[in-house]
Amino acid sequence: MASTPKRVAVIGMDCALPALIEKHIAEGHLPTFKKLIEGGVIADNCLVPYPTITPPNWATIATGTWPGTHQITDFHQHVLGTTPDNTNTVLAFSSDRWEAEPLWDAADKAGRKCIVLNWPGAWPSKMKNGIMIGGAGLTVNENRDGLPNMEIAFSLCGEMLITTGPYPLAIRGEFAEANGWQNAPELGEEPLELAAKLNFPMPKDKPAPTTWWVLARQSGDDGYDTVTLSPTKDLNDAFCTLSVGQWSPQIVTQVQMADGTARQASFRCKLLELSEDAEDFRLLLTSLADTTVYSSPPDVAKEIVSAEGTFAGGGGLRAYAVGWIDLETYVEMAVQQTRWLEDAATTLLQNHDCDMFFMHSHPPDWAYHVMLTDLDPVTSADEALRAKAWDADLRVYEAQDRMIARILELIGKDTLVVLVSDHGATADGPVFDPYEALVPAGLAVPEDRPAPETAAEADTSGARLAARRGRPPFQPDNARSKAIPQRHIYIYVNLKGRDPNGVVEPEDYQKVQQEIIDALYTWVDPKTGKKPVALALTKKDARLLGLYGNQIGDVVYALYPWFGSQHGQILPTGEWGLGSLKGLLVFNGPGIKKGGRLQRTCGLTDIVPTICYALDLPVPETAEGAVLYQVFKDPNFKLKDIQKLRDGLARMEAALARQEREPWDKHDCA
């Protein structure tokens, strides 16, 4: 087999944990992961950029640059020129924010055909000939860019719950005697109906007021056991009829919009609960998705048909957090989102030739936000709960395994396959609020209390602040605070001449930086008796972490892995319990070693240069990573190829030089 692959497929899985994948493999599962790892090279020390979080790290994988270069330095970006607090940050999910060139753009310029599926921050596409689906959020169905906090705007809406019970954010109604139903020759005994006025949560564009109908019926003598969802009181129009625990097939319908237009929507339903007397009832509707919105060319997404695939905001996190669904349903939703990506990937690969394929799948990350703390013995003493979480973890990865297997069937053996994750995770630890360190040090002042005038008063303020733990964070008084925390890992000096309401004189800038660092390092969590902060650096020193430029704070800090929330604030080398922040990185294909383990330190910046080296591609002009020579069977195969060309050229030149002479004339005689 040739040492140079013909194409590359980069398959990204958010927060995929290599150690747990290999544990599942050792237990006899995940045959596709096993095939790729044993037939290729897996990196044992893939260090991802810091912060260990989604938008900057997928930008790094695509561009081969550090966050300081591409300037996506956290989940959000600071709106420059505004007071540096979290009210002046927006979600960073747009290629217009990237200040570095992704590999697919460089390849597109060189005439290569590229497909990019659901890559966070990649939208809008700048390719002239390539295909891009999604990229404005974490799923194809959503947009996050430019929004505050963790808001999402769905192409039509997020998931909905129709219920008779007191569930937060749900569509609540009561059953009444059914009447006026058409094409319903036999409704059974005492049929009931419920009018559901849809609330269309988190829409990008506003739908028109809409009412759908739920019909509850009794098929036997055991009470109400089925419900039918219909947009009208006509059973010929009904979307589905379900029993408890049953999912509907894919439903496609038209949604009327407030502007008078109509949009095509797809979704599925699950009947979660129906008591015999119909008093207790829950019907889940997944996100109503128009998957054609973020598509380039505009019509290419219409090719994708997925009978089982659906979407949910945050993978169903919202529904799980407010008690709509249990873990079983949450995992089912993760599998459905993976199935849509699988169907999208295979459809695009079947219908279009490509030299480069890039995709991102987010369900592993969403799953770990729900169950990693239950999975890990260091945070969960309940063996039954851990077993349940482990089974759920396996099912999420099995869906990824099936997706990858179908992609491999289409891309051919002459393809370089790269499996990668943007970061890992650890179980949840105690939350660290930097104000707890800054207020006692007199560096920050909350809006709702006077500035402390003495050290003793500052300590008292700190005690009061510590007592507030678990309550929503307060807003600082920016006119009196020297230090302002922002996003996951930054603290800004409230600097005169740069920041509105700045209070720190420029000549005191470095002094205040050091005061912030000292406060972070010395603060002790009163509940655990431990210090949370593992590292604190000035902006200048943060270049060590690949962080620099206008989109980072004046102090950068990181937590020990037993503090904080899974990833983001934890260093790339962080490990605790079952968890690790290191990334998954596997190479498999022509010219790649088989059964190798890459021990050297490597990183996500190295993926682009290694692909370019293997495929003879132009390197994006901003790329900063290194070629991972050790993944190749022969690291010098390019040099040998060049030497062969040189030898051939020399033979041809020699032949041309002697074309006027007879073959037996080896040299001139004097």
C-alpha cells in the first residue's frame, strides 16, 4: 500500500475520554474503536490547549494554531472596549471570529474538495467549492454565536414537554371529554383530549401561535394506555399514537411562522408517563428542527434524511435538569443525535466526492455533564449508581462506534483517519468563585455592600461572601473594584484609560496583577480546607499556555482537577479519579504504524501539520504545530520519495546528455 493517503477523515468526538474508551474495549465492546487503535497509533499524552473547553479547542484542531493566535480564547469572547465583566461577553461560534485559517480553507484554495459537518465555530463557510453543514453551535439545529450567557437559538425551537403535572417550563394542560374528532370511527370508552398551546422555547425566528391536540384512549380494561398527538382534531392528520415508553418515528410537518411563511420541521415524541386515569401525563417532543438553515451550498442539507435522528438543546440537559426525563431517555436522545450525524455523514460521502472530511459529534460531552460524577468512585459511593452510569456511558460510545463504522465503509482504505477529542473531563468538584478570594483581599467590591475601609472589614466581607456560596453570583461594583473576573479563567485589572470605570492607575498595573495572583494562591476553601488554584499567571506569562492577544485577561488562573466543573478551568495535564483532561488522538491509515502508542508529548496544534505532511497539502499560513513524525512507519518516507525523484531525474538528464552518441561510446578518446 502506498505511504501517501489519498484523502483524510477527521472524526471529532467532544470530550471523548481515551482511558474509558480503552476500558470498554478491554471488556469486549467498541469494535470500530478497537480496529482503529490496534491498527494505528494512539497518543498517550495528547495535551489540549487551555482553557480545556469546546470553541477554542475545535478552532485549534482546524487551524493548527494556539488560542492566542486564532483568538477564540474561551467559550465566549469579550466585547472589546466594554467593562470586562461577564455581562459584556458573547458566545464565540463563528468563523468570522477566527483569526487563523482552517485547513479546509487552505485545501479549498488548492483545489481540494472538502466536507465539513457540525464543526463548532466553522459557520459561515468561506470555501468556494466545499460543503458545510452546521457550525453555528454544537448541533446543526442551533445557533449560539453572539448570544449572552449560555443561550441557544434553535432553527425552530428546543424540546417541549406537554404535561398535566407541575413541571418547570412545560406546556401544562388538563384532559377533558373528547369531542369533534373526525375520521375516528372508534375512539373507545370515554376518550379524553388536551389542547397543547405550544410555547416554542428558544426560537431563532418566531413561530405563529399554534395549538396541537393530545387524544388519550383506552384500548382495554386497564385504563388509559395510549395517546395520539395531532395538529388537528382529525386522525388522518395525526403525527403518532404511542404507549408509555414508546418513541414515535421521525415526524415531518410544516410550522407556520409569525411572518406568514411556513418552515419544514422534523422531530420525534416519547410518551414518558400516562396513568390509568390520565391524571399523570408527560409527552416529550424533541427540538423542532429545520436542518437546512446552516447549509452551504444552501440546498445540500435537503439531501439528508434520517429516520431516527433528532436534536435536543444541550443534548437534553435542560430536560434532564428540570426533571422532565430520566437518564434512560437522556441516553436515548444522545443516541438519536449521533444517528442523525451518522446519516448526514454517510449521505454526504455517498453523494459527493471529497478529499477531506471533517466532522464533530457532541453527545459524549453532554453525557459526561450528566453522569461522570455518578460514574467515578471518587465522587460516587453507590455501586449500583456507578453501574448504571457505566452502562449509559457504553451506550453513548456504542453509538459513536456505529457512526464511525459506517463512515469507514465509505471512505476507503486509502484514507488517513484521525480520531480526536477537544478535551477530557473529571468528575464535579466544589465550585470556586474567584470573588471569594478577591473580596477579602480588597480587590473587588460587590454592588450590594460598601467597600471595606480596613483589613478587618475586608475579612468580615469575605466571611459574609463565603456564607453566600451556592447562591447566584453577584455583580461587582465596577466603579470601586480593582479586579473583575470574566469567563472561565480570566481576571481583569480594572485599568484606567482602557476600561470604562477603570480605577487602577497604569503605573499600578503590575502591582495589582501580583495582588490578584497572591489572593488566588492563598485562598483556602472553607468547606474542604484545600486551596483550589493550581496556577495563576500574568497575561505576559500566559504565553506559556498559548494564550496572548486582546482576548485574554490580565491574570489567567487554573484549578486543581478536584475543584470546578469537569473541564474548562482544569489544566490539560489534570487527572483525578477516572477522569483526565488529555485528549483522544488516534491516527490510522496508509503509512501509519500499527499497534503503536505515541509516548511523546503532542497536542491538537500538531494535527494540521501532520495531515499536510502525509497528504502533500499546503500548510495554512498561520499553522504553528509540529509534524508528528513518530506516527509514521517510516518518518523519512517523504525524503525517500524525493530522493527517488532526484535519482530518476538524474537518469533522465544523463540519457538526454548522451542522446547524440552511440550506446558503446562511453567516453571520448583522446
